[in-house]
Amino acid sequence: MNSITQAQLDLLIHTIRTTPIIDHHAHPLLNWDNQTGKYPLLHITSEASGDAIESATSTLAHLRAVRQLAKELKCTASWESVVAKLEAIRLDPDEPDIWSDWISRCLEGVHTILLDDGLDDQTVVEDLDWHTSFVQSPCKKIVRIETIASDLIKHLGAGEFHDEQKVESMIKDPATVKEFWENWAGSFDNAIKNAIDDPLVVGFKSVVAYRTGLDVAGKEPPGDAVQPALEEIIKKFPKLRSARLEDSSLNDYVIHRTATLIRDHKGKEQDEDVIRKLKKPIQFHTGLGDSDLTLAKASPSHLQEFVRAYPDVPMVLLHAGYPFTKEIAYMATVYKNVYADIGEVFPCISKDGQERLLMEILELCPWSKILWSTDGHWFPETYLLAILQIREALENVICSYVLKGQIGWRAAMVLVQDILFRNANKLYHLGLEFPAAQEIASRSLTRYQNFSYNLSVLQGFLNNTIEPTFVQICWNDYTALQRMRLVPFRKFMSLLEAGGPPDIGITKAVFGMIQNDYLIPSASPTGEYRLHPDFSSLKHGPVAGHISMQGEFREQDGLPVPLCPRSLLLRTVEIGAQKGLGFLLGFEIEFLLLERVETDSVLDRYTALRTDGHAWSVSKYYANPKVNALLKNMVESLAQMDIHVEQIHAESATGQFELILPPEPPVQAVDTLLHTRDVMANLATEAGFKMTLYPKPFAKACGTAAHMHMSILPERDAFDAEKVTQHFYAGVLKHLRAITAFSYSNAASYDRAQDGAWAGGRWVTWGTQNRETALRKIEGSHWEVKIIDGLANPYFVASAILLAGIRGVEKEEKMVWEDCEMDPATLSDMDRKELGISQMLPGGVEEALRALQEDTEMVELLGSELVERYVAIKEFEGGFLAKMGADERRLWLMQRY
């Protein structure tokens, strides 16, 4: 399955649901004090008119709108109830602000609107300033080309066109007709030029698709070809009281003139580059429309010849060209000046249709060429429904692409923000700042889970497998003890199928306990966190009939818990990504197999394996068929869980082995490590053995570690990989003493931390292929951290190391340590000084905790609340363990690790 974590998916969903919208094509709302009532509310989901509009109630789009509006209005989900509730809101004399509040709700999330005011008589709609009062930034105008042309005809002939005799006399006089033509053509050019210069105007709109179709000629028609069409309008005007452009030559002329004037426009004191970039776009209605439209001639492909004629004039093809969506995607892809709008289909077509349309656009079209608009008009509900539905469609489609691995989650966030805000901001030269608060919010872990996706992920994971009995939701606590809650699978599925959250309430004391559940004095049993399973960590096992996930703790409102170890690593990875850094981690699991002893003595429960000459990398363990079968079972069981072991071999201590896991991104690597340990431990128990990670089970034998391999993946090509590597590991070495508080977290850890035992030694330094240094350089940015054992919480260790390294890159820390080629313990003081080796690692837990507290930079990086709690727990744990005898303490820890 894809490696996106639940928190990352939640971030993406949060971005989809909260990104502000630049509505780049809409129409004014009706002024309810003056409107005539000629517009039925059914228009909110249908382009039909007249008697045909009555059929809208039996469409999927209408039924969906009823459900959504009823939810917002808190009324019964019927059309009659919705209409009654809206009428009550508009007409309630006792609540004068209720109508304004409703409009604010309908426009919620809209940052600004670009209004085409050519749809209606201006006396029945609200003006620009009125709309601005409901959004964040001043609204702007889109000027309708055909409206300018027809208004000028009416204006220039105002004194004559109502008298048929004068019209007939005028038509018979060629000079008069020519003069009228010249006046009109000149006035039209001036009107377009004025609009180009007007800062309130950000673009133009053509409805030629409604007039003569989109098959606009590739060249501007000459005046003598257009003049007869103008004469025909003048002839008809006394009877029709209209100046609508119905002739193709006249329609083509006004569009060509507009494009020419935009192309040739020279701004005041602007250089050519600025002029080229500041061209105002022309919007074209394409596809879906009312019965006044000839659909076949509304296909955007008809515009190709015109598009080619004006390569420097931006053009926006509106309404997804529906049903010609693939054509609009093609046009926006192959012509640099063409952009695809995907408005109006929200809310006019069904949910499935909207999602298919979005997928069709993204099949081919770069998302940098896609814009979205409400096409809101007349009723505020058209805005509300469009906004609700685009966010839902984006959530379903884009999250699906991310989960399938077709796009990364960060790129998906950029896609959403580009489509809803940035593309329009750039194309229309609005100069708006992407709201800073939104940027911050989009990086928070506010709870915005999509439970339908959790269900689909789980169903896909279980495809063709036997239904499990239990779901484990796991976490690793401050003492590195793996804990979990079991939920019966049927109960878990019923929660998801009902659309509910599968998170579990856990006492806040969870991060205040040691291994035997004793609570530290500063912690409290009151309060509750929510443990959220991360579906990206789904694995079969660790025992038959179980599936498991790692969990992340959040507050009741969904915000991350600062004390949660896994949340810390998630945040750490995101910090690295913001700096252009990615990472791969790979863990080595050293483990010891012990015989279980049936004895009454509490202190003799485990003993060393009976083997013949067990040693590092020897094959003698095959002499014990039970051990051979167990190791084989471990590798095969893990492979069935998609955990593919890279190596397994004998280590030096009797019954000691090492299993090497493949590299993965940090969170996934730690999740896999913890799951693998559980699988191995359970299989060992089934085979009659005890598996332990205890660091020093035998005083005279080699200890047991948990080495971590790291590689840095600069995400920007401009990075100098060698410099990044040096700065990163310099940062780690600078803070290594503090990091040891997490990597060597128990008094038993320091029994292993010896010189000359391939354990990483006791000095703060590094060396190429030197196993006696804390950091072993292997190749390039691939280094190994050797000073970690199985008693450490790996989320904490990985976070501390990564944060120290990231800060090293950020501050360009100098690598003051030279490559140490020998065991630093064997060097003289002078030799160590020459290599920059001046510090020893802490000699015990108390010293390591002090080093952590005194390292103010690490406290800042990790969070003072987390460090304070960690120190308190480790001190409390240390005091408890110190009361035991050495053998009792050894057994007590081996039972738990």
C-alpha cells in the first residue's frame, strides 16, 4: 500500500476543505427588494428554462442539493421544506440580519469574486461593492464583450431606432449607414481600451457560443463584410427592441477586435516583458448552457483557429466544456495561452459525474492550467452548493490518487491550492497574498479524517484474505514498552461503515506511566486523549487472526498531542521536508534467543541456548533444528506481511542473531521495526523460546544493539549532497550527548556501552567503516548510528537524530571532527585532540538526562513539555529499578523487552 501516513492524509484533506477560493467566474446575486420573481429557485441545479425546469426535481443533482441544503438549513430533506425555510430567511421581518448571515454562510471560503455583470439588468442585481462586503478581498469585474457591442448600438441609435420611417430612410442612405458603422466601431474600440486600462476590470467574457457558435473565423472580418449585419440589426430594432448580435460576421468581428486590442495594448511606462505578462484574459462560454445554445457549436475544439491567431492573449474555456471535457483538457494542454475552467458543473451534474469530469481533466491537463469557479448567479445557494461539491470532489479524487501512489501528498496539496486560488490569482494579475493563516493551518494536524477512505483502504488491504478476528491499535510509550488496544474486527468495521471515527479514548496518564503502570507524581489520571489508528501502517499479525496499526494520539478536538512520540516523528519529517530534506532509515534488530526453564526460582527462568560453537556469522545454529525452523518462520511470516528481510545471521553471544530490515521513510521504518519485533517475539514464544532485546544479558558476552542506518535524500537538485551530509552529521555530533538520553535510555544500556566491543565506543566522533565510533560512515550520506539499543523508543531516537541533523543543515554546522580511522579509546589525548575528539558520551542515564536538559537547542527542537515529561519518567523509572537487586532487575527487564 502507499506510504502516506494518516496524519499526512489528514493534512491533505484539511487543505482541500479550507483552501480559500478565488471565484474567477460568477454573476451577481439578485437584489430581493427589486427583483421581479421571474427566476424560479429550481435554477440552482439546472440550466433548463420554461416548462422544462419542472423536471429538475427528478435529477440526481437536485436530490443531492436538497440533502445538502437541508443539512445547512437544519430542516427536513425535502424540496418543499428547503424552499419554505429559505423564504422564511429572506422575508423574516423580526430577524433583519438573518438573510445577511445566510449569504455569508453561502460565500464562506470565497476570497474574492470576479463578476460577469452582463447576465441581467443591473436594476435587479446587487452591485460590486455589495458583493465585496461578503468576501475577503475587493471583487473585480469581467466585462462581457457582446453586451458592450449591443449597448453601443442602442446608445448610438437611441433617438432614431424607435421610428421605423427614420430607420428606413437611414438604411437607404449609404453615407449615413457608413457613418453609423464608423461611430459604432470606434466607440467599441474605445470601450474595450477603457476596460483594458480600468483596474476594476480583470478580464473579458464572450457568449458567442450562444449567438453563432464557437467556430469563430481565424481572421478578423473586414468592415464591409460586417456592415450589412449591422444594418439588419438596425432594421429589426424598432420591432424587437433589441440589439442582440445574431450574425456570425458581427460576432466574429467584436471578438477579434477585443483580442487584437488586448494583444496590442501598451501600458504606460511598462517594458515589453511586463506588457506581455499583464494581458487580460478572455473567457469563453463553452459546453453546458440553456436551450438558447446550439450544443454542437459550443464545443471548445471549434476555437482552435482563433486560439492560434492570438498566442499571446490568455483565453479561459469555461464550464469544463461539458460534455466536451476532454476537448477542453486537450486545448489547455497544447496551447500555452489556453486555460481550463471546471465551474458550473458544480452543482448541475451528479456527484459521480463531477468526479469523472475532474478525473478527465487531470488525465491530460496540467493542473497549473486548471481554474475553478462557482458560476454562481441569482441565488446565494448556487455558490454554497458549488463550494461544498468541489471540495468533496477534490477530496475523493485527489485522495484516491495519493493513496494509489499516483501523486505525492505534498504535490496534491499544491494542486488543490493552485486550482482553487493561485492559478486565478496569477492569470488575472490580482496580486493577492495566499492567506498566511491558511498556510499555517494547512500544516497543522487538525482532525479532518476521511473515514470513507479509511474503509476503502482497509477493504483493499483485506482483499482475498480471511477476515481477522481483532484489530490491534498500537503505541510505544516513554519506556519503549509496546502497548495496544484490541478491537473486535466486526465492531471496527461497523464504525467505519457507519461513517464514524475509529479512534479510541485513552487516559492522559498513558504518557505518565512506567512499565508496571506506576504513575509519576507530576502526571494525572484525569483527562482523555484520542488514539487514532494510522491506516497507512496496516499490517497482518503480529499473531494469527490479528491485523494491526500504529496509532497517533490527539486531543479531543483533533489537534496533535505534544507528548505523543509518533506525532513528534511525523512533525520532524515535515520539518525536514520544508527544508528540502528527505530521509531513509533502516534498522538492524539484534536479538537473543533464550531457553525457558521450568523452575521454582524466580531468577532462573531463562538460560542460554544449548548450541555447538555459536559465534558471529557461523552456520552452527543449523545444528539446532528448532532455531533453524524459527528463523525460517520469522523470515517467511514477515514476507507475507510485506516486510522483506534483507539479511539474517548469527551474532557473537550464544543464541544471538541479527535481522536486517529494508530502508523506508522514517515513520514507516519505525512502524515496521515495532511490528517486526512483535512478530518475532510471538513466533519465538510459540517455538518455546524467549526472545529478548536486553542490551547486556551476559556480562562476558557481546551486547545486543538496535543499530539505525540513515540516508539523506535532498529533495532539491540544487543541494550540494556532500555539504548537506557534512552539515547534517555535524549537527548530530554536536547534540549527540543529549541524543544519548533517548538512545541509551536505561541503566542497563550502559552495561553494553564499552570500548573495544564494536558497540560504538564511548566517544563523540565518527569514522569511515569504523565500528568503534558512535557514527559509522558507510558511503555518501549513508551512515550508521551504533549507540542505540532495544530499550529505546525508536520514535524518540529517530526524531532527536533527525532534528539535530536538520538544524545542522539549517545552521551550516562545521564538521570539526576528523575521520577517525581507529578505536578512539586507543588514541592518545593528543591524537584525539587532532581529530577534534573532545567529549565522551554520558556514562549513565542521569548524566544523559542532564545533557539533554542542558542542551537548550535540543529542548527547543523537541519541545520543552516533552523533554520535561521524558526526564520525569526516566528518573522515576530509574528510582524504581534501583531498588531491585542486579539479577532481579535483569530478569524484570528481560520479561518486558
